[in-house]
Amino acid sequence: DITFYNKLFNQSNTDNYVMIEESINEEEKNIKEYYTIIKEEKRLTYYEQKYKILFSILSKFQSKYTQCLIFYTQKGKGEALSSDLRSYDFSTAFIHGDLSQDQRQLIYEQIKKLNIKIIISTDLLSRGIDLTAVNLVINFDMPYSEKDYYHRVGRTGRFFSNGIALSLIQQNEEEKF
């Protein structure tokens, strides 16, 4: 529900979420995009800060999203995140290009059956695949190009449904976006 996200992001006292656009293009007015800038801190790394925000979002919104797709650029950290979230009883899977076709197909079938609520992926899932139930996309790591960004965000709000995209931007990446 987009209204719920708008209110929560805009009224949050602990995290600075900013709505950047109402849609990614004229044809897709059903996607709301948000970002937050992760400031450099001495006591927490960027990764630790992002993880804290991500865990908070996934916990608070658990009943509000059907499926969440989290994009990562590093396979090792993506696998670690998936494992961490499973330890907190989140239904997760990590899918990337180094898996065999059979392994990817098994995961994809579980995603389609809605047995997996949180999908963590490299850019493997950013193009050419329809995940009809994804209504929340989170860019844990920012993509390398604007084109890749739009492909990632375009995984939500499909087939006339509403979607939310949230990007966690490190302070040192701010100029890039």
C-alpha cells in the first residue's frame, strides 16, 4: 500500500527517507521511489548502517509487502545477508549467476509459488524476468549505471500493481546519483 509507505517514510524520525519521484517513467506511475543517504560514522561501517536500516524496514513492513527484492553487487555479502535474515526466521533466498541453471530454476519456482518472501540477488534478476508479486525493491548497493538502476526499480509495480523502490546510498556515492 503506497499510502502506508509514504506516511511511514515521510514521518520517520530515525531515518531520513526522501521521495525522489512518483514514477520511473510516464507509463509507470505506480512506482514510488525513495532514497536515504548513509552518512559516514566512526562507530558503524556503511554496511552495518545499511543492514540496520534494512532489518528495520523488513521487520516493520513484513505484513505490507508480498515479496521484497534486494539488490546487491557483491555475492559474498549477499549470501551472508540471506543467511543472517534466515536466522531471524525471514523466508529468504539468494540467487546469482554462479548457481547452476537447475539451482536457479528451483529458487525461481519457490519464488513464483510465494514460498520465498525476500529475494536477494545480484543484477541477475534485474532484467528479463517477471516477478509479479514483488512490491518492494531495495537497492542495498547502488548499481554501476543509471540504466541498471531503472531495470532494478522496474522489477516492482508490474502488471498494474503498486510498488516501492528504496535505495540506500552511501555518502561517498551521493554525487553519482
